[in-house]
Amino acid sequence: MLTQINGLHHVTSIGSDACAVDRFWTGTLGLRRVKKTVNFDAPDVYHLYYGDELGRPGSAMTYFPFPGAARGSRGTGEVGEVRLSIPRGAAGFWAERLGGEVAADPFGTPAVRTQGPDGDAFLLVEAEDDRPPHTATVGAEHAIRGFHSVAMTLAETGPTADLLRLMGFEETASEGAVTRMARPGGRAGLVDLVESPGAPRARQGAGSVHHVAFSVETRARQLEVREALAEAGHDVTQVIDRDYFWAIYFRSPGGILFEVATDEPGFDRDEDRAHLGEALRLPAQHAHLRDRLEKHLAPLD
């Protein structure tokens, strides 16, 4: 069992409208935009990051907003719901703010369900959480702290549960078709596996999670994880420089794209902390495209 993984690092989804995504995360949910850059493989498309004051691992929700992208369809082989941590007693505030009702997560914890601009499924779950929030638009007593968990919808949960055990997670609870896996002591350390054998296969599109990333502190730890995953038979990529972290990718047995990302160097490597997410930052290989991209990409401010 690996000990290097510290829970979730970030979750990346697909959108259809960068402005709508930006309004939802900064306005409706009150998180900070911590990076405005572009997709490494499709520089005509933004890569937007939202999170706490610094976009710390475990708080960073990111988007590829492909203009006009068709909506995906729900099913197996995907992260079907992203859950965000809110303070104890804050569900009522969020129900009023989002125009919803206080409900519960699968284990009875007070929660509020909402959707993003493309039907993205989110659940705000009350939790004891001492992580620092971003408080520019929502007071500290209610503000989102980061990720609570992700829920993976699978035709069969067993193989993914085995993978998560290798990655240092343990089964801590079950309720009906839901199995909860937890990374002991890890931040944002919960994954719910939802078995749905009769459901159709998910079709990825706007409103779908593209991949889920798990956190390791350093590149040395990442290489240890890569070696162990490869030895266990997983087809893991080489290490890729993503400017703000180093990444490796592999496909889980249930079909979900997993990433293992480093905590270093962080989103303040090329911007002052007071101005994160304000200017368009470009990977070195796309720097020559700046004039064209600044005219092409929709203004967000």
C-alpha cells in the first residue's frame, strides 16, 4: 500500500462557456480564480483554475471550457458528482443562496445539491474542516473549504476499490450501492464508489469531469508512486510538466482518467499572490501565440 498520496489534488471538468464557468465559481460559489491559462494541447481553449486563496491542493477545481461543447450524458465510468466541504451548520445558508433545499449525502450528513452551468453535479457537504477558505464574497463561517470527496459511478466497484487500496485508501463505510474509501489523515481524502451495473456508459462532454487528480508532495514521491503503479500493471504516462505541478496519468479499471500531481511548485510560481488569476499566463511553447489568443479568448473580467 502506498503512503505517498495525500488525497485529492484537483478535479478538471469540461465546460461550454468560459464566462459562465467563471461567474459560477467566483460569483455563485465564492472561490478565487487562481490561474487563467490555456489548455496545453488546445491553446485556443482556456484552462481555468478556482480554489482557496492560493489554489492549494485539495481545493482546486479546473475547467477546459470548449466554446459551444455539447453536453455529456451521465452513466458509468465517470466522476458523477463532485462534493465540496462547507462548515458545520452552513447548509441552510447555501440552500438559500443556491435556491435549493438542505438534503444529505449518502451517509446522512447535511448537504446541498446544485448544478454548474452545464449541468455539472455538485454537492456541498457539511464537515469539520480547518482549511483556510477564500472569503472575498462569502464569509468565513459559510465559505467553501475545498473538496470533500468525489463520487465515481461504476458498473463494478471492486477493481477500482482495489486500485484505491493500492493508493493508500481504506474502506470506511458502505450504504446500499455506495462504498466510501478514505485516505487516513489526507486532506480531501474521500472517494465514494457508486455501483450502478444497469446504467449506460457515460458520454463525456460539457458538464463532465475530464479527470481527477491525487496529491503527492514532491516529484520524488511521484516517481515512487509511478513505479508502484507500473509494477501493478497500470499503463502510466511519463512525468509531464504542467507549469504549476508535475503530472502522471493512467486510466482506472472503471474507465476514469486518474492523475497524480505534485504539490510543487504551486500557482504563485509566476504571479504575485495578490494577483493570482488576473493575467493570461501561457506555457512557454505557446508564448508566441499571445497576441492571437488575447484577441480570441473571451474576456473574463
